[in-house]
Amino acid sequence: MSKLYFRYGAMNCGKSTNLLQVAHNYEERGMNIIIVKPKTDTKGGNKVVSRLGVTREVDLLIANNENIYIEVEKWSKENGKIDCILVDEAQFFKTEHIDQLFEIAVLMDIPVICYGLRTDFQMNGFEGSSRLLLLAHSIEELKNICQCGKKALLNGRMINGEFVFQGKQVAIDKEDNIEYHALCPKCFLEYKKAYERKINK
């Protein structure tokens, strides 16, 4: 039986870069992979975008109402055997999508490696990530450092150069003057307290 993997980390820890490297490794050995991404993530459109400048078109762009298991079955019938499925921005998937990826690994015997964030800019879990933490056979943290040099654990959202701690959970990096930065817990809480003082004046 194959496994469902979850590789998570704070912003800029190299999730997409790692995914593209894994894809290259499989293909270098003559094996077939497909890349899956949620339609919710509009950054890069139908491409996986690494901060190192490497991009690659995805094979399946999944909408909220689509069944990944069915889409993978269709793709396999049309294109042949799949040796591995790589999933970018897995945090944006719904619970049922993660369940479908789990079923693919177990019933179709295809390894599924998911990459994503664990928490949002308010320290809340994403739906897809929360389900992965419950179902994944293997969970691995991809590490990054904060601007202060300590281990980054959390994600800070900036709008027009200032950290904010209110707003919708999903707002895409580099759209509407939004940026994300990986922060250690101490820096995150210091920025949060400064933000609260400012809005409560």
C-alpha cells in the first residue's frame, strides 16, 4: 500500500521548489508523475511557481466541486500509469479532497505527496492542512528562518508593508499589495501586539 505524505512549513521554506525537485527525480528515472493544485490558489494560474524562478504547468487544476479520485482515474485512463501524485498548496483543499487523496494512496496504490501551510496568518489551521494532519501516513516539517534568525513557525500577512492580523483567511500572496513572511513565535506576537495597540487607539 502506498502512503499519503504531508510536507508543511512556513512561507518561503521551499515547498514548491521541493515539489519540483521530487518531480524531476521521478522523471529522471523514467517514472510518471502528475501535479495537482487547487483552483483556489490563483497565484501562477495553472502553474506551480517556485520563488527560485522555476515554474511548471500542473496536470490537474481542481475546483471545489470536483472529485480528485475521479479526475485522477480519468487522467490515468487517458495517459497511462501514474507513479506518484504531487500536490501543491494543499491547505486550500476541502476535507473531502484530502479524503479522496487518502483513498488514492490506499486504494489506487499511488504515493501522494502534499505540500502546504499548516496555519494561516492568525494561527488558525487551514481546512486541508487540518485534515492532512489527521490522515497522512507521514508528516514532515520543511524548515525556514525568521528575519531575526530564529526558526520560523508562523506566517505573517503584510498589506502595503505593514503586518495585519484581521481579514479573510484566503488572500493570495502578491495580489492586492499582500505579502507573507515567515516569522518565529516571538516576532509574530510582537507584531500582533503592536497591531492591536494601533487599532485600539
